[in-house]
Amino acid sequence: MLSVILDNLAEGIGPDEILASYPSLSTEDIHAAIAYAAELTREQIVAIPEGVSG
């Protein structure tokens, strides 16, 4: 359902319309989907130990 929520938001469909189309969802579900997507895209710095080459 995560991709459905994000796809709808990306198309410009508002949360109220998403909730009307998917009555099993709540406002909290939409907020959680956005928060999860933000976490997945967060940049992370990974330290490479000295002497390791790529």
C-alpha cells in the first residue's frame, strides 16, 4: 500500500481523496508512508576502513 499512497501523492491527489478511495487507510497511514519514504531516501555516510579499495 506504500507505493499506492506515494504514487497518488506524486500525481497531486490529496490525502482526503486518497482516504475516500481507500477507506481502510487513515491519515496516520499516509503520514507514516511519507515518513518511511523520507527515511529510505536519507543520505548516509559509510566509513571505509583504511586499506580497503573498491
